[in-house]
Amino acid sequence: MSEQVAIPCWKQRPVQNILIIALFAEIGYATLNLSTMPPYLKDDRGFGESVISLVMVTFLLFEAVFKTITGHLADRFGTRKLMIAGPSISIVTSIISIFLPHMNGAPLETLAFIVLRAFDGIAVAMLWPAAFAQMNSVVADDERQHAMSYLNACYMIGIALAFPLGGIVNDVSGHKFAGIILAAILFAGAAFASQRVAHATPPIRDEHSSGLQDFLDSMRQIPEYLLLATVTFMGVGFPLTNFKLFLEKEFSLSESAIGLMILPAALAMAGLSGTMARLGERLGKVRAVHIGLLLCATGVSIIALGAFLPFLRHVSIFALGGLPVGFGFMLTIPAWNASVSDINPERRATNIGAVMTAQGIGAMIGAAIGGAFYEKLQPLGHQLHLGAAFGRYSPFVGCAACVIIGFLLSLKILHEPKVVEALPQPAEVVAEGIYVPLDDEDVLKPDEPIVVPPSEEIVAVEEPLPLEQPAPELSPEERAAFPNMESMSRTTENRDTMKQ
């Protein structure tokens, strides 16, 4: 009889379906918000950097606020419905963003884009907690961290493809809104795939809870993860809204060049995500978070030094600092998500949503501060004789500070659980070298002496029994009368000796 070979989780059809949906959605959201929206608002709509940051902060705010609520809805009504609704909303907002009348950055136009990005935030809040919860529901417990790494790989590949695809489409067409059309097509693909192949998870009914109550419960259950998520993703938010503008202004790169620069590095990290997940499993979840955050802090610090040291303001130094950031990210995120998922299997989407809410709040705060730093500190850089590049690099300084603080917090509040050895089962007790079986109803209590029931009487021997005395020696007359007696005596002595 042949043994059944376990199929790797990435080869299982339900896992592949979720990865396809996640990849389409992430390419769409990264194309819309990271690759296309900032230059589109600046060049086509005439928005300033601070206003662009305000628009993007709105997106992050609504994403953060609604992730806990949508995580609760995913638990109650099933994940598939939310995975369809999220991309469908973004199709509508993308189309409106293109056909909205141009007002040269007037307040009404700014308000319209704030509202549109708010709905985009709600849409992405619907998608990701549901996708993570659905992935957890279709894989075994021992495969969960690998499955998280594959979703993480989709995130990296989505970003890797968004910049070159969005940039090339914009450059070839000559229109900054071309990337928005591409994003709408990708959202349509994600919604269609969710409708056709997404796994239908059973709803979990809980009439006595709400999204806010779930978040408060998560604050009591996992405060260390929420605190760590807020501080660390505040650092992520600092350069988030101005990342592409930074590369264009500081290194004079076109949109296509930016995409081609990011593509090989991101694809390489995506290909190594499975290896990094296995490394994280060997290290342990908490230790993987520690080492991953240390790598991120090291890489961002290298980039941030360009604010103060002009000779480090080179694209090669920027790429060099990005390598440990990428590897640290791949090591940290799967272990982090797997740990949150293991807290309560019946509230996976809720807990993941709470962590993502904390991440969104941190990123929102960091994006607002980072956008102001980028614009307002450039004149200060001239006064300090460091040039306008000081202001452009300043968001990375804030990012490095937050990630370093996050690393120190992780050392303080995250520890591997102590292994407690199980008490021996009361099958038998050793007492004075005698094994005494216990009855099934006997229960050992802490600090309670063990009572050994009386057993059969054992006779203790104080002294060894005396040895048999040797036979007396025969006289010559006796030896002559009994010639065989001496040999018989020797045989008896040898037998006695052997017994002894």
C-alpha cells in the first residue's frame, strides 16, 4: 500500500485561487495609490505635496478604521462576499477619478478626491482581512506560516509589477491617468475571480459583538502586537506618499526607469519569500520578528544618512539600503501574521483586522508627518547648507527612528512562551525501589504527599545466612576404609562454592 504524499500548500487549488485574487488586487491598489495617484494629482490636477499627503492619509485613515469592522463582518457573513465587494467599489472610484472635472486643485476638487480615496480605503479594508482569514481557513495549522509567506510574496510581486506597469502605461500613452484605467481593469479581474473561485467560508454568528467591541477585545488580548504595529507602520508611512516623487526629483528618474529599478529587486525578494518563511519557522515567530525588524532598521538607517551626508545621496546607496529592508520585511510579516492568526481560530479575521487597523493608524500618522517634512524641510535644508535634498530625505529619517523604536519595543514586549514540562501521569509511583500501581481515580495534587498502600509483607534480612561449614578431614584409617569418600567431599565443596 503506497503512502500518501502531502501536497505543498502552494499547489493546492484553494490556495492558488486566493493568491491569484490577492495578486490582481495588490497590483491594482499599488498601481492606483503608489504608482499613479501622486504624480497624477501633482501633474494633471495641480495638487501640492501636502495636499497629496492629505488625500493619501484619508485613504489610510478609512482603511485603518474599517479593517476591524470589516474583519468582524467577514467572520459573521463569510469572507467571499467582502472579497467581491472591495474591488467592485474601487472600480467605481477609479472611473470617477478620471472623469471628475479639473479645477486646478480647488477646494471642491480636493474634497472630491478625499471622498473617493475614503471609499478606496473602505474597499481595501474589505479585501485584505477577508483574504488572510480565508487563507487561514483552507490550510493546515502547520502550513499557516508558509501560506502567509505566499500572500506576502503576492504583496511584493504586486508592488514590483505596479511601478513598471503603471509607469510604462503612463509613458507610452502620454497620460497620467492611464495607470488608473489599468488599476480598474485589475480590480475587475479580482472581483470576477472572487465570484468564481473564492472559497466560501462558513459565517460565525455572534449577536453580542460589534466591530468596535472586537477591536477593544483585541486590545486586551494582543496589546503588544497592536502597539508594535502602530509604531512600526508609522515609520512605513513617513515616505509612503512621496516615495515616487522622491525618486523622480532626487535621482531624475522617469516613471518607467523607477519601475525597472524596483522590478528585479522586488521579484527576487518575492522568489525568496518561501525560503525566508522556512527560516522564520526555524528561528521561531518572536525571534523572526526581532531579527526582521533589526534588518529593516539597519537598511532604513543607511538611506536616512543621506539627509546629513551628501556623498550618500546616490541611487546605488538607496538600493543597497533597500536590500535588508526587503529581507527583514519578508522575515517579519509572515511570522507576525501567523502569530496573530493562532490566537483565536474563531476570530482570525477580527484579530487580523485589529492588527491591520493599528498598522493603518500608524501609517496614516506617519504619512501626514512625512508629507509635511518632505515639503516644509526643503527650505530648512538650504539654511543648514545641506540643500533641498535634506527635506526630501527627512521622511526616511522619521522612518528609521520609528523602526528602531519598534525593534526595541519588540525586544521588550515579545518573548517566546516558556515551555512547561508536563507532570508525569499517575500510572505508578516509585517508593523505596518498589513500583506501586495507582488506581484510575487517584489524582496527584501539588504539594500533597504520596501515600503508598500497604503491600505484601517483606521480610528484611539483617545479616547474611552463614555459609555451610566444610566437611572435616578424614583420618588415614577412614580414608583406607572408605576410598571414595574424599572425592565425594570435594564435589560437595565445589557445588557449595558455585551456589555461593
